Amino acid sequence: MCRNIRTLHNFEPAASDDECHAAALQYVRKIAGTTKPSQANAAVFEAAVQEIAHLTRHLVDDLVSNAPPKDREVEAAKAKARAAQRYASA
């Protein structure tokens, strides 16, 4: 999975529409193989982003979990620690 696409399920507060849109944008960029479409493809690119963001919102809203919600700050600290370990100089 693309590293820029973050898990959106089971967080408190719940994922925002902006987060769903950002994930959809990253997904479409990855599939299309470009970060900025040509003018000829701009409309279809944006339509795909909007449709995937809408479906992502429904998916995140409809998923259920028995686990307690995760804290964004705690998860960010864990990710930062993993990155520090991964990129630590020898």
C-alpha cells in the first residue's frame, strides 16, 4: 500500500471528509501513475477522486470494531519512533 495513505478506521475523533479525500487522491495518483493529470484527463481524474472519497467515507462509517478507538497522537508518535529507528545512522 502507498505509504501516504493512512488508516482511517477506528480513530477518535473519526476520520474527517478531508482525510477521506486525501486518501482518495493518493489512491488515484498511484493508480494513474501521475500526481497531476493532463488537461485532457483532469475532469475524469477529479471525478474518480470524488467518487472514491465518497465510497471511502461510507466504508469508514460502516466498519465496526470491538477494539477501543486509537488516539491519533499516540499513533503518530509510534510512527515517528519507527521512522527514527528505520533511518537511524549506523
